[in-house]
Amino acid sequence: MKIGFIGLGIMGKPMSKNLVKAGHELLINDRNKETLKELKALGAEVCTTNKEIAEKCDVVITMLPNSPNVKDVVFGENGLIEGAHKGLTLIDMSSIAPLASREIGAALLEKGVEMLDAPVSGGEPKAIDGTISVMVGGKQEIFDKYLDLMKAMAGSVVRVGEIGAGNIAKLCNQTIVAINIAAVSEALVLAQKAGVSPELVYNAIRGGLAGSTVLDAKAPLIMDRKFDPGFRINLHIKDLNNVIETSHGIGVPLPLTTAVREMMEFLKVDGHEMEDHSSLVKYYEKLANTEVHR
């Protein structure tokens, strides 16, 4: 099976490497020439246009920042839709607006192209070790056909409904993650300001009801002041914007999500938008005039 992969960023590069390790024939395109060179050295074929990838492949995976990027890859000049052929499937693993997924899926279906919206969660470490979680929307038979392919990159792959449902699940995920990071940040700043070791507090609570994957992933980074991006603040803002837009469209107030989104906007204005979303702690540190450390 020839697989096209477009979008070789923080998540896409390790995901594509896992496909190569699994023995798949990979065709790639990306703006980052160094990344293309790195993947070519592993055996991937570099294509000059997205149209070329669509023409040569049975399935194309996209891993891009937001809805406009996916639309440009699909519908733009030399886009996937220009090379579309019957039997081609697009698996969009980007985190985009659910309505955009449905719009793209409907346009591709007119060309005989199937689509799955399959956003992921887990950040760079899980992308590297192949244990990301994938939330999938689309037809059951298309999901079944490409389940093993997605499992080559993931620890969990779950179909949650028809096209667009994958990104609804991702919006729910991003809401929970954002609020959890805020809660972890509040707690660690409280401990620091009270003169109690944040590390000891973390060790004391992680085995109880307060324990979570977010706590274990982000508390050590916060205490070690390691804010290199696994998932950047500006991308989480994008996701929360999609959450809030979707929630307003269906009449679901989200007061906690909205509050955390504004905290992230503060950090963006303060110059931290390219840092990991664990830097949310810096918002609380400024309020309390302290800094969390081990």
C-alpha cells in the first residue's frame, strides 16, 4: 500500500517514521526541506506537489495545524483533489473544526474519495513511541479498512461516529486537557507559595483521585522549567477557539474552557505562544509573584 503523508511537524514527523518502521511505502510532502531529507534517508519518496501524492497513493494522511491548512492542501493549487481518483481515501489527522471536516468530506465524496477525520491526542512523546490516541469519524467500512494502518502510529484507535465526530471528540479532549493543566498549575503555585515542596505534593497526590495523565505529564515539566513545545500554546488556543465556536453554535455554555482560553491569550500576548501549554503555570506565577520549582 502506498501512503501519502502531508504535514511533518512536531507530531507528523514521528508518526510518519512509525509508518516507515512498520514497513509501509511512504510518499511525503512538506515545506521543511530538512525534514524531507531526513525522511528520504529512511526510505520515503519525496513528491513535489500534493496532486502528485494523490495520483500515486491509495491513502493520504494529513497532519496540519488548522482547517484553512487542510482546505489549502485539498483544494488549493496542485491540491489533493486535482489528483483524486476513485478508491483514494483521505485520513485527516489534524485537529480542525468539525464543520470543516464535513465540508471537506462532502466535496471529496463527489470525486469518489472517502474521508476519515481522525485527530490525535498524546503530544510529541506519544507520537514518537507510537502510543497516541486517535478519535475517528467516518464510515464503519472505511474505518475497518484502515484500522491496522492507524494502529501502526497509535496505542488507541476508536471510531466515535460519522464524519466530523472525530473532531468533536478531540474538542472534548482539548477542553479536559486545558482545564486539567490549569488545575495542576493552580495547585503547584499554591504549594510553592505556601512553602511546601511542589515535588513532594505531587508525589503525595498522584496516586489518589487527583492523579491523572495530565498531572504526570506536565507537573515534572513545570517543576523542571522545561517549556519546549510538545504542544504549543498557540495551537491550544486554536483548538479552544474551535471548541467555543462549536459550543456556541449548539447552545452549550463553557465557562471554564472560556476562562482558560483567556489565560492562554494572556500568555500569547506576553510572548509565550510558542511554548508548551504547560507554561500556563506562568499565568498563575505572575498572579502570585512566585515561581514553581523542585
